[in-house]
Amino acid sequence: MNAFFISCEMTRNKALVGVPAAVAGDPKKRTGIILAANYEARAFGVKTAMVLHEALRLCPKMRLVPPDHHFYGQKSEEVMALLANYTPALEQNSIDEAWLDMTGSEGLFGRPVAAATRIMNEIKDRLGLWCSIGIAPNKFLSKMAAEMKKPLGITELWEADLPTKLWPLPVKEMYGVGGKTAEKLHLIGIETIGDLARVDVNRLLRTFGKGGSEMHRHAQGIDDSPVLARLAGDMKSIGRSTTLPEDISDLEKAKRVLMELADDIGMTARSHGKKGHTVHITLKYSDFQVVTRQATIPATCTTKEIVQAGCRLLEQNWNPSHPVRLIGISLSGFQEEGAAEQLSLFDPRQEAAKSDKNERLDQAMDKIRGKHGAEKITFATLIRKDKG
């Protein structure tokens, strides 16, 4: 999807159409970062993750709206439901992105470009949203192709296209390569994706371990990972993660990020009637090492209980000398409907009463957000005080 958050806002506020506009952290206080800018704002140099005061310096007349993640989630569900009409083999990669395995569908929807054009037009005409589509023989190449023409672009990327379309690109533009990795690649003389494809894989293994082998294969256009269809009834886990605008070493900041993610997970779990026994956190450090930890708890869908379990794991595994660039949390181990609940070692009536109270509070918040928008109510901990 193109400029997804602000595009969602433009579907319900026509005053944002045709003028520079963006979804930003706190438009009233003019603090925070740009979460999504439309193409009129991008023409002034405004970019995602840019500090708000810098964006306003570039584009002083830009219109700003606060984020409404609940609404964006609803629009995402509409997009995914539309895409599911084209193939059951659909893997959602994020709120605004999915892979579709269209193998065997030519009889229904025509050749790949014809099918892609049909999908793009239907999303635009029915939902009022723009997208870009990449057509390729595997997930990695299709992701790269989808980034090549925005907005409303359709790009094919086949094996024969690699020397002209993929290999000349700077290595930092490769899916899965972040800023720090790009810097390390530059130090060993790798500037383009073509350089990465041609280098001796052993040099990459010495620097990056097994991750180096995967980068090398991707640069050569090789990706064997299947499209994994996930249907709502087959939901195994609900997870959220975010790559931070800057690496952090402060545990309290990390807890606030975790709480925002857990709040979204709790809302999703409640909307699907799911209660999970396992909370799992993921930390990716600035050197791209990844740590995952999990804890088992009584089945829950309440934000408070998910947050408490996640924060305990965070405290137990936090290392201030290792800055973190990505934080993730998920809820899994869903209890079957009607299954017996695990008894607490404490007074079971007290524990059940606490859990019921937390769930009722969450449901009340969900109702307010559904009616008035996600930004209308939140937890006090998440309200950042201005400094200076």
C-alpha cells in the first residue's frame, strides 16, 4: 500500500486530498515523528520517521492528523479481504503489505500484469486506496519489485531482469539490509546489490554468520520461502513489532514501546475472542543479533497482563550496553473455547476477579476507540511529558 496511514485518513477527510498532509506523533504539540506523509508532502522532502519540526521546516503548510491505529487496522482488514478473493494463498507481511501466490490462477485472472492491474484498480475504486505491486517468482524479488515504482506502480522482476533492475541498486535498498549492515558491507567493498551477489560467500559468513548466506542468496535472486496462508480461524499467534527511529538503551523507553505494541495485541485478541497462555518478546540489537524470550501465564486477552509478562521478560533480559533497534511482542498458545482454565496458586477467586476487571476495562476502552478513534483514550504511562 502507498503512504497507507495518511491514505486511510484521506478516505474519510477529503480536505487532505491534493494538499501536503501527514500522520504525525502529536500534531497539537508539534512533537514526535512523521508516521506517513502523502506524495504532495514528499515532494517537499518530507519522509517517514522524520522529526516533526524538521518536516514542518521543509513544508510549513503541511496538514497534520494524529494517528488512529484502530481505523488503519480496519482498513487493512478490508484490503486483505479483497486480496483473499484472488487466492487463498495470502500471507500478510504487515498492516499494509501482503504476498499472494497466484500460481494456477491465469485461467481466472489472466497473465500476471493483467491480474495485478485488476487488483490495483479494485483497491483504488472500491477502497479509495493506492498500492504498488511487484510480480516475481519468489517473495524476496516481489518485495523488491513492489518498491520500484510508487505510487500506483506495477513492476515485473524475473531472473533475466536482475542485471539491469536489481544489481545496480545500492546495497542499502535491499530488503532486509539495514543501515548498520550496509555500513559493514561498505567496509568490505560491497556498494551495490550486484557486488553482494558476486562476492565470495565465505567473506560474508565471516562477517555476518549464517545471515550472510541468506543475504548472498537474496542478492542472486534466490528465495525458497513459501507463501504461508494464515486464515483467521487458524490464528496461531498475534504479534506486533516495530523498528525504532533510533537505537535505544533506556529500559523505561523500551517498556513504553512494548506497552503500545501490547495494547494493539490485546485489542486484536479481544476482537477475535482469543485468550493466550504464552507471551513472547523479540529484541533485535544494533548489531542485528536477535534475542527471543517467552513466558507462560494464565490464558488472557487483557492488555495489562500481556504488558506485565512482557515487561518482566524485558527486565530479565535487558542489557544497557547493547542498544536495541527493534522490539516485538506476541501472544500465542490460544485456549480452545470451553477449555478448562488453569488454576492460580493464589486465591483463584481473587485472581479471576482481577482478570475480569481488567478485561471489562479493556472492553470499555475498545468501545470508546471504536466509536471515537484510537487517540481518544490511552494509558497514562503512554502520555509522554514534554521536556524543556
